[in-house]
Amino acid sequence: MANPWCFFWFVSKKPIIWQPWNTQIDFQNMNTFDPSDRRNFIKKASLGSFAALLGTDIVFALPKGYLPVALENDPQKLFGKHKDLIVRNNLPWNVEPPAHLLDDKITPADKMFIRNNGLVPENIDVAKWILTIKGEAIDQEKTYTLEELKTKFPRHTYHLVLECGGNGRSEFYPPTEGNQWELGAVSCAEWTGVRLKDILADVGIKSNAVYVGFHAADLHLSRDANKEAISRGIPIDKAREDETLVAFQMNGKDIPLVHGHPLRLIASGFPASVSGKWLTALSVRDRVHDGEKMAPPSYSIPCDPVEAGAEVANENMCIIEKMPVKSLITYPKSGAMIKENATLGIRGHAWTGESRITKTEYSIDFGATWKPCQLERGKNKYAWQGFEAKVDFPKKGYYEVWVKATDDSGMSQPMLTPGWNPKGYLNNACHRIAIKVT
Ligand SMILES: Nc1nc2c(c(=O)[nH]1)N[C@H]1C(S)=C(S)[C@@H](COP(=O)(O)O)O[C@H]1N2
Ligand SMILES: [Mo]
């Protein structure tokens, strides 16, 4: 007799597909878990079982370094990200939101881009976490536990923009290598921590200090423990700014694992690559830090402009410091339709690594005329500043709304993609959205 299950297989319309992504994990509330639960959660994931995420046991051990394929392309599942984030790469994880998801004043964790150079650290033991301060420009190495950092120094909270140096890379022509970021590799969260300058003062640094480099706990992609995934740094003046933090909280909670739990350097205004996640050590250097991805061509642009597509020798490249003036329209979503004679409210954020945005304007005629937007001041230096405007359209048809920000020194955003560079950094061209009036 034929196997009755075979018969069933043929008559049923479809095999039943098990969908692990239907199992809900409450990532947003992860920080309210009992701390031991949180540790267990991370440990479980790192042991390769991923059972909690899959909602069932994995019967045969996965090879080391493998993600269960059911979770492979799912930052929603792994990191609690919003379902509409775009995955640019999953080894390492590079994920960005579309512009309209960045509408919040303070970017919530689920809408924040992820930019990793290596692998998210495994087996984080918060109780044993140590920050070491070392380097040529101090007398004696010093260490702090998390508890010491939190109790010894005053706490500060700031709204701080983190923008990847390669944000907007996808618009460069000829194309440049790297994650093809569109507009979403930027965030503005509320970061809480202690000032790096307070720690440096406590350690005591020598007068020959010129740079502070970070070291972190993430593994190199090769899993070679002797290699660092990334170890960048900042000039000593930047390290001494009030807003440069060694942070342990984001948006009022422990920093999410993928954003640097339990400790992170935050130096807003520079490319976000200097804001080292999973911070384990800081080197106070008597020279420009020479860690992984610090030297040109990484995070560097030609010191003098070059022709698009040109090859540039490393010695003619300069390390990027301050990020340029920029803005993003976060409402409405590009492609919105409105009725004839209706007024459209637009809004978004503007920011700069230099000083302050003093003007935001919009145009619906490709820059022939500009009208002012209302602009907020922003909570502190390096916070993004909200803008909004009410836009009227003369008649039915297709329009583009363009927004342009200007800072207090008169620096503004170009309408065209600016200065081509071999690695595709610093595209601060105006953002534009499509509107159909019907
Ligand atoms: N330890 C460590 N820190 C890191 C990185 C990394 O790969 N490892 N990536 C850097 C880069 S290039 C960027 S743009 C930001 C991204 O921060 P986010 O993932 O929290 O948005 O973190 C920076 N800090
Ligand atoms: Mo980055």
C-alpha cells in the first residue's frame, strides 16, 4: 500500500512552511530583563544554538561562525531591527533604514543603522569588563571597571549624531567600493556616559599627547584574535571636547549589543567610524594613531580635489575629520501623493560636524527659488536640528522637494554629488523627494 502521507502531500495545496520570523522576541524590552537573563540570552546566541531566536532546539551543532540560515538575513530577528531596514551586507552586518524611518527626533534603536567591520563580540561579561588607558603619552597604564567609570566621574547626556563617512556612497559615479549606502547611515540618539576628558585628567596625560585611539572587543572577520576589526581614533583636542563621551547608555537604557554594549566611545561630528563600539582600551598616542583602518585610504579623501575615477596615492590622501553640512527629509516618504490645492507639511533634520545649522530652505523648482523652513536649535552641539515647512504646489503634476541646510559659516549643501573620491565618502548633496499632486 502506498504511504498515506504521500497521498496527503499531493492533495494538500502546499507543504506547510515553518516561519521562524513569526516568533516574536521582545528586543525593545531586553534592557528591562533581569541582567542575568540578558547575559544568558547573549551567551545562548553566541554558543551557536540560537535556540531562543528560533523557538526550538538546533539538533546538530552548527559549524563555528555559522548563523542558522533561518536567521541569516534577518536583522529584525537578530537585533530587533525594524522590518523595513535594508540589509547591505550580513558578513559583517551593515543595515540601514530608508529616510522616512528616521523621522524621530531621537532615533530609536530599532531604526538605527548598523555598520560593522568585524563580528559582533560573543560572551560579553559586564561584571568583568575593563577599560584600559594606555599609550606612549601617559605615565602609567590605568584600568577602570564599568562600575568605577559610572561612579567616579560625573555623568553627561547629549543628543549626538553618528553618521558613517560612507553615507550616500551609492550616488557616486564612477561607483566606489564599499557598502552602497543610500541616505540612512546616520542616527541621532541620546547618549549617556562620562567625558573622555575627565578620564584623561584622572589618568594624567603628557604634553606630547596628540591622538587617542580606541581598541574594541569585536573579532576580525577572519576570527584571528591577533587582528583588530577596526581601531581608529581622534586628535587630542577632539578627545577633550565636552561632548566626547565614554558612553554606557543609549536612549536611557544599556547600549544595545549591536551598537556597542556595554561601553562605547562617542565622538560626534567626525565620521562615526571613530566612535568605537565594545570599547576595551584607549591608547593616548604621541603620534597619529596607527590602528586598523586609521591610515589612508581608509576614511580619507584626496587632500586636493581629483577628477572622478582618478587613482590617488595614499600620501595624497587626508584623514577625514569634521563631517559636512547635511539634511534629510524624513516626512513625507518619497513618492507621496496629495490632492490639488492641499498644503504639504514636510519635515526632517539638519546637522553638521562643524558648528551649527542656521538655515534650512526648500525648493520645488530644482533650485530656481528657495523658501525658508522653520528650524529648531537642537538640544546641544552635534545634535541634529529639526526643520519643517508648509509647501504649496501651483497645479497638478510631478514635483520634487529639495532641502538645503546652511551653517553659521555660510557652508551649505551642493545640489550635485560633491567631490568624487576613491572610497566614496562625504556625499552631502541635497536630499530630494518625489511628490505627485493629483
Ligand atoms: N568596535 C567597532 N566600533 C565601530 C565599528 C566596528 O566595526 N567595530 N564600526 C564603526 C563605523 S564605520 C560606524 S559608521 C559606526 C556605526 O555605529 P552603529 O552600528 O552603532 O550605527 O560604528 C563605528 N564603531
Ligand atoms: Mo562607518
